[in-house]
Amino acid sequence: MGNRGMEDLIPLVNRLQDVLSSVGQTCSLHLPQIAVVGGQSAGKSSVLENFVGRDFLPRGSGIVTRRPLILQLLSANTEYGEFHHCKGKKFTDFDEICKEIEAETCRLTGSNKGISPVPINLRIYSPHVLNLTLVDLPGITKVPVGDQPTDIEYQIRDMIMQFICKENCLILAVTPANTDLANSDALKLAKDVDPQGLRTIGVITKLDLMDEGTDAREILENRLLPLRRGYIGVVNRSQKDIDGKKDINESLLAERKFFLSHPAYKHMAENMGTPYLQRMLNQQLTNHIRDTLPAFRCRLQSQLLALNKEAEEYRQYSPDDPARRTKTLLQLVQRLSVDFEKLIEGSGDKVDTVNLSGGARINRIFHERFPYELIKIEFDEKKLRREINYAIRNIHGVRTGLFTPDMAFEAIVKKQISSLKGPCIKLVDMVSQELINTVCQCINKLSSFPKLHDETERIVTTEIQQQESKCRDQVLLLIDIQLAYINTKHEDFIGFTNAQQTNNQSKKKVVAGMTGNQGVAPLSTLIVVRKGWLTISNIGIMKGGAKEYWFILTAESLSWFKDDEEKEKKYMLPLDNLKLRDVEKGFMSSKFVFAIFNTELRNVYKDYKCLELACNSQEELDSWKASLLQAGVYPEKITVDGQGSPENFTDPQLERQVETIRNLVDSYMSNIYKTMKDLMPKTIMHLMINSVKEFISSELLAQLYALGECSALMDESPEQQQHREEVLCKHTALKEALAVIGNISTSTCTTPLPPPVDSSWIQSSSLIPPKKSVTSGKAVFRGHAPCVPRLPTHTAPSASLSPDGLQQLTGQPNRAPPSVPRRHPPAIPNVLSAQNSITHLPR
């Protein structure tokens, strides 16, 4: 009967199947089972019916099994069947079972030979069966019929692979004896996923239909085309017997008589036939379950641990208790406040290593985006000099001025200060949007209660918008304050006297820089501003195409290397006369691109006038722009049509006055920029971020209560109710499954696995032509291999757990788990190729 003390293992797995069935696919646990694989009309269904001793599977021509049938056989005192989709209904009439299988198949696949990978679960209790769990799979077919797609063969192969590629699945490869074994589709598929033959068992059917004078003795003795677990022969009922309703018990007696009386098989009759196959499969499946239990238990425990916290929260929540609803509301609002503060202020608890949090993104806006926006609106040199020229001449009017008018300086400065309104308002808008995104990220945790989620989002968003309006008014007020009084006594302002000397001093510095310290690298060249990967995207395909390099930006140059080891330098580009330009993102491109070019129209790299550099995200793009600004590479100024070049100065005195005011404006605006960079983040932090944070922690709950619908706020969504029930059910199922496994005794007495055999005759891919096994009508002798052992109660190689939690067999070399081989759908075959694909029967 198999391993003593282990008879309960197969019912154990069936109980686990029941326990975990309510969980669905979320458990992702592969229970041990046996998959029956073979060609169409190979006799797979007949073998299963012989196990049960009843006719219960659909019959007909062509493809009949069109959905996987998971068949659980359980030894019991009474005989009946149960379907998983008809819980609680017992089928005592096996004709009704057959009709139910047909009806359930047609429900998903239609009535015209379509297939579906969704299995049908059938459990049969009978005193005539041994405990087994088998999967009857559709037969491999070659030619589509009815409304089947042209790639039906590959759909069926993929469906079969989904079952047999799992390490916990034994493979029952069924092949008719009246076909060439070397062309067996079942053995080829088994070889693809089980090249060592550890899980494959061969079954030879239709032995009674072989041509007169031929037999399968060498195959069954495992000498012709050897398998590690060998072959077992069976004789099923013929179509005539089935049509005549021949009793299966009589068929089993006829099968026994056939093996005892046949001269080629009588010496091994004890190891042939359906009863022996059933006993051996029971033995093999029992041992296989025992070997996989440790890894299976570990996976159950890991999933249970992952569910413990969530299940405990759901278990304490009672949706009909008003007190519990109120307590849950308080806890959710408090958690929202804590989560929002953590995202804004930063926290070492559960640090996100994938994306920037709300606070980090706002910090980037403050110190990277805002300075960049200020630089973008920085005055154009030619335009500024022209405006100063016009201002001085308009102030003097018809008179010729002897002194530099301070009114021209004040007019130009006020115009420059007014231009700051755009970047400052944009800063407020960007921070407001980030606050809303951060709040929504926190509020999404309230999705279990739709009304609470919507009301909370509405209230907090309204508060952010109100604070944004206040902040915008305050920012405009700050700019108006700067416009109200031009403080020329500021300690950092150079004054009129120093302004006249600035130009001469700058010229002297240039001369000193050209003549002094020759041969010594300036300290600025050693200061690294930024490092990172960038792609040079505008190199033509003929010159190598776009490539990614490791870039290093210093205060004086931009260099790039082959990789981040910084050993092989590709080029070094000085930053003198370089400008930055935005490049529109391509329609099919996922990159964010900017360009660097020389203002004197010189080549920046080889024969390229500009260098287009690509990043992977908008954040990287903004960060690189900010770094280039820090290094002195400013964005390109967009010229406005209709504005000509500045007029040539014919008056030396006017030219000196323009230069003086130019230096004064530069000095004063430098102070204004520093002030705005400092005050803007402080203003926004006080009026927006801190106010919203305080509102959520102290006012939100009061406004929710003011709605007067606290009970309705805590109504669960249907999806949440279903999720809560599924989590609790899954948690209970996992605990029960672990308890079931804990109650089983795995003590057993086994025999070793049969030694390996030469199975290289099985092609690992159906694209390679199979080797001929018949020459001149005679079988080729392949040398002796171990015969099929009597009742092979083996001990599989010791199981160990790999780091990923899957079972690894000690006797099996380390290899990747088998994947499902994919084949391209074939073209519609012509008549000649169809004739050539017909399988030749042995004579």
C-alpha cells in the first residue's frame, strides 16, 4: 500500500487544497500533484477511469478534454463525487458527473472545441481507489478544428507547461504503444522541464493494438529508450468496449489476463497493469509530498507572518459597533497627522529608498528649482544697457547732464525687482501642488472608507488652497516692500564711487589671471560640483550612436569618463562661454534632455556645435541644471523680435554713466536675490506648510465631526469588506494549514531512487528532428538499463532550502527552475507539409 505511516499524506494535501481554495491565487503555493500528459487519444482519460472503476469522463472524437481536470481520489466507504464549483452537492450518479464536466467546460470554452486553462476540481470518494491527486490535461493536437485558433498546438503546450514546470509536480507521460516512442510529444515536453528525469514516469497504452508480430517488451523492460523511473504498461478498453458499456472491472480482469498470457509480458505481469500503476503512483506521490513538506511549511509560515498584523487589525474592527467606529475614526485621523508630518519633516522610520518624499521634494524646489527660475529671468546684458542708456537720456531731456542720475538707477532696479513676481508666484504654486500630492498620498490609506476619504481630501485641499492664497498675497507684499524703498546704504551695496572702479578692477584681474600662477591649477578646478551618469544623445549612428558616460562637473570644466571608476577619460570641456538650453522631449523618448553650446559658435565637442545630454527623470534634469548654474553655466536668453541691437555710444561720458549704473544695478540686485532666496522658503514654510500641518493635527477632526455624519463616514466600501474577509479567511486558512502539517508524522521506510539512465535520446526541443528508433522495421538495441523495480518505494534526494525559499534537491545539479518554453505560432501548413508531418506507425 506504500509507505506505512504515510497513508494520510495525500489526504493531507487534499485538505490543504480545500483550506487554501478560498484564498485563491494569492497564496501562490504549488501543492504536490501528478500531471497526466500525452497526445490526443493517447488513452489518458481511460487510465483515469480505470483508477476509479467508473465511466465519468466525456468521450468523443477529436479534442475532448478542453480544460484541466484536477482529480482527487480519496479512499472512503461510500462512493460519490463532489465539484469545487458545486460545493455541498454530492454526485452519486457518475453519468451526472460526466454531464457536469461537459457543462462546466462549455461554460468557459463554448461548444466548438475551444480550450481554457482554468481547471475543474473534482473529488471522488470510493472504496476502490487509492489516495491520488492527478491533473488530466488536454491532449497535444497538431491541426486546429472548429473555431480553434491556428496556434492551438502551442496554446495547449503552454497550458501543459504551466503545470509540469513546477518542481512539485510529477509527470505521467502517456504514449500509445502503436506509435514510435522516439516521437512521443509527452516525453519531449517532460524532457524540457525535467532533464534529469527525477519527476517523469512513463506509461505505455494500447499494447493490445500493436501489429501482429510486434511487442513493446524492450520498452517496458526499460532497455530501448530508458527512463530513470521506467515504464508501466496498461491495456484500456477499446472504443467498441466503451460503446458496449463494458464494465471496467471486467476490463481490469481482461488486462490482467492479457499480461499473464502474452509471451512477451508474462514474466513481468506483476509490474504491469492499472492496479500496479495506481499503487506505484500512490507511492511516488506520497514520497514526493514528504520531500516537499519542509519547503512548503516555510512558505506557509512566511505568508502567515506577513498577514499577522493586518489580520489582527481587522479582527478588532467591528463595523456595526458605534464605539468601535468612533475609535477607528480617531485613530485614522491621528495616523494621518503623523504620516503627513513624517513625510514633510523626514523620519528614519521606514525610509523610502525608491522615491523622494514630500519634504525632500519641497526642499529640492526651494534650493534647486527656485534659484534656477531666478537665473532664467536674470536681465539680458544688451537689453539692460540699452534700457539704462534710454533712461539716462530721457531724464536729462534737452539738457546735457554732468552727473550720473540716480533716478535712472532707481527706475532700472524697480523694473528688475518687479520681474521677480513670476518666479516667486511659481514657487508658491509648486509647493502647493507638492503639499496636495503629499496629503493625497497619506489620505489614500483611508480608501477603506470612501466617504471619510473624500471628505478628508476635500477639507484638507480647501485648507491648502486658502493658505496658498494667503501666502501668495504675502509674497507679493514682500516684493512691494522691496519696491517701496531702494536702500543704497546697505552694507553690501558698492555705492557710486566703487561702481566706477569696478570695471577697471575686473580688467586688472583678467590680466593678472593671464600672467600669474602659470603652471598651477586654480583651486576651483579641484572642486567637484556634481557627478553622475548622462547620455550623449546627439551623436550619429555612424559615429557610435547615443552612449552613457560618467560625468564630473567642476567649477571650471565638464569631463566625462567611460565608467564610474574614472580611469579612462573621454573628454574635458572647459565651461568658458558655455550656455544651457532646454530641449523638447521626443515623442517616443523616455529621456529628459538639455543641451550645452558655446556662445561664440565654436564646437563644444569634436565637430558638434552643441552637446545634448539626457537624464532618466525630471528630478535629475533639474538637479543637473542647478549644478550647472552653480558652476556658472547659465540658461540661454530668448530674444524678442523687434528689439534691435543697442545704439553705439558716441558720447564717452554717457558710456561711463551707463557702465556705472550697470555695476550699481548688478550689486543691488545681488542683494535682492539673496534676500528673496532666504525669505521665500521661510514665508512658505510659515504660512503654508506649518499651517497645514497644524490644521491636520488639531482642526481636521473637529471639521469632520461638524459634518454630523460620523457614523456614515465609517461605512466600508464593498471592496474593503471583501478584502477584510479575504485577509481573515486567508489568515485562518494558513493557520489551519500549518496545524494540519504539524499533525502529520513523516516517519517512513523507503528504498533509494533508481540510478540515472542515458536519456539523451529524448530531444529537449521539438524543433530538433527526433532520432530514428526503427531501422529496416527492427528496433535498435540501446544497451541494458535497470529494469522497473518492484514497488519502487524510493527516497528522493534530501531536500534543502535555497535562499529564495524553494526546494533544491541535493542529488540534482544547481540549475534555474524550468521556465515555460515559448514557441512562435506556426504558419498555416500547406498540404505537402501536412502530409509529411503524419506519424508513421511501426510495422
